[in-house]
Amino acid sequence: MILKEQEENKENRGSVEFQVVSFTNKIRRLTSHLELHKKDYLSQRGLRKILGKRQRLLAYLSKKNRVRYKELIGQLDIRERKTR
């Protein structure tokens, strides 16, 4: 799976794919935390910030390399962003 491949590849931490994978892990962890702690507004804000960062990185990747973008969202099970 891409998560293990990205984590094992230590020298490529600056790549867009690695950053999206790490943001996705943080998002999933924060989401499960917020299911238990509904009034943790600081964590909600952090989640929104991370979602925005991931969204910007995915937009960049979709412009630069559409094939890698499609593979990444397929492997991470992320919905494709609707265009305006």
C-alpha cells in the first residue's frame, strides 16, 4: 500500500505525495479524536487547517501531473474535489 511505501522512503519526505499521505493520516487521527471529544474546538480548527493544506497540495498535483493525482486519491480513498 502507498502508506507503507511512502513511510519507508525516508529521503523523499518533501514530495507532494508524502505530504498528502501524512496529512491524510493526521486527518484520520483527528477525526477519530473529534468523534469522542465533540467540543474540542482547537482540534477542529487544526483539522480545518490541515484539510486546507491537503486540498492545496492536491490541487497543485492535479495541475502538474493528473495521472499521479488520480492514482494517489484512488489509493488513499479520497473523493475528488469538485471544480467550481
